Amino acid sequence: MPADLVPLASTSQIERTPSKEDGIPADLEEDLRAFGCKLIHEAGILLKQKQVAVATAQILYQRFWYTTSMKQFGIGDVGMGALYLASKLEECPLRMRDLINVYDLLLQRNAHTLSKGKETFKYAPMSYFGNTFYDLKDALVVAEMQILKRLGFNVHVVLPYGTLINYLRVLGLTSRKDACAKAWGYLNDALQTPVYALYAVPTIVSAAILLTSRHLDIALPSSSPNCWWDLFDAPWEDVWSVCGYIMRLYRDRTPEDRMRVLKLVSKKDVRRWLEDNAVTLS
């Protein structure tokens, strides 16, 4: 499938996401998306899963929230379902029990952080025949099914890493290991943002290179009509927008904002937060 046929969110979906329609503020939705992707990343590390599967899972996860509200499904459940599905798509499947055990560990650690306990976190394995396992199993199966259903079984994903290598070669930057590593890192960080559901891969890769060149003081031709991003058919406005998404990940957050995100991993918590805050649609 050509890269230009990768499904991207429509203008109406971007302006009024289902979560926003249900009263979830845009900044909170953005933080919850990022935290869900962090859980996927941490689970992938613990499971020693391939990066291609982890990246695919994060992209599917981001697409899902343009079709469904966080009031209907928890970010933890959807993240777990996305990683399970992506592992099948990339032909490196996971055992369901292993994935459930890892997510149970992550959720317990999250609960420990919320409790502000002074004791060191210690994982308490779930009972083999307990309700916790079967509840998480049901949530995993439902999440995988809902991702397929709401994305219309269009789960094709184009990862940016090969494109990055080609672009760095064209720009003569492959000899700069620091530039290669930094640009690669920006692409990985961008997985925590919605950009892979909003922009084509050449635009995202160009944004990673732009940030790298700015932070490492690498001179690239940027004066019209010889702008380097024009080589890759990446519109400047879109490249700059992607840079904004990535840089917002690094902004300082108050302890209250961090704790608010930790409290909203499940759909029940989101619904309770909406009721308590009496959020009204604008």
C-alpha cells in the first residue's frame, strides 16, 4: 500500500475529537494520549518486544482516539489491545498472559504512585484463577476487537525509520552520529503525539530533522527557493506544526497535572472526573 493511502484523521475529527465532544479538555486528552503511549512503550520493553511492533501499536492507539471517546474506553485497556494487535500484524505475537501480567504490574505501579506511599513498590502477582486476570483478559479482547472495528480493519502503518535514513543520506548527515541519534529519538518521541495520525511520514521525518538541525546548529539550505524540506515534498506549515507537537511533550507540568493523568487510566475514572468537574461543552 502506498504511503499516501495511510489513513489520516479528517478535519472534522481533528477539530472535534470524540473525547472533546464528551467534555474532555484538549490539553487533558493530549496528556492522556501521551501517557497511554508511555504504557505501551514500557510494556514493550518489559516484554522485550520488537520496536516495530511497539511503534505500530502506538500509532494504532493514536488513530483510535479520533473515532472513539476516552469516556467509552480506558487508555490502559486500549493500549493493551493495540500492543496485542500490533504484535500480530508485525508477526512477533505475544502470549496473552504475559501481556496481561505486564500491564497488571504497570497498573499496580501507577496505583502505588497515586497512594504516595513511602515504601518501595513491590509487585503482587495476581491469582491464576482470580477475577483480575479474567477482567483484564476480557478488556484486552474487547479493546482489540474495537480497534479493528472502529478503524474499519484498516491497520496499515508506515514507520518512519527507513525514510529518515534516506533523508539523512540525501542531506549528507549520515556521518554525524549525534544527528542520526537525535533525529531517531525525535521520531520515537513523536509516537506519543497524534502526528502519525495527522501527517504523512515525509512531513514527520522532516520535522525531526529540522529539530535536530536547530538543536545541533547544523546548517542546512533554508532560503527560498532552495529549502531542503522541499526536496521531500513536506509543506513548511505542516513541518512546523509537527515540531510544535513534539516540543510540547517536553513542557513543564505541575505535580497536579501529572497526578490528574495518573488518576484517569480507566474509563470509570474519566467518567467520575467529568461528573465531579461538571465539564460543559463549549
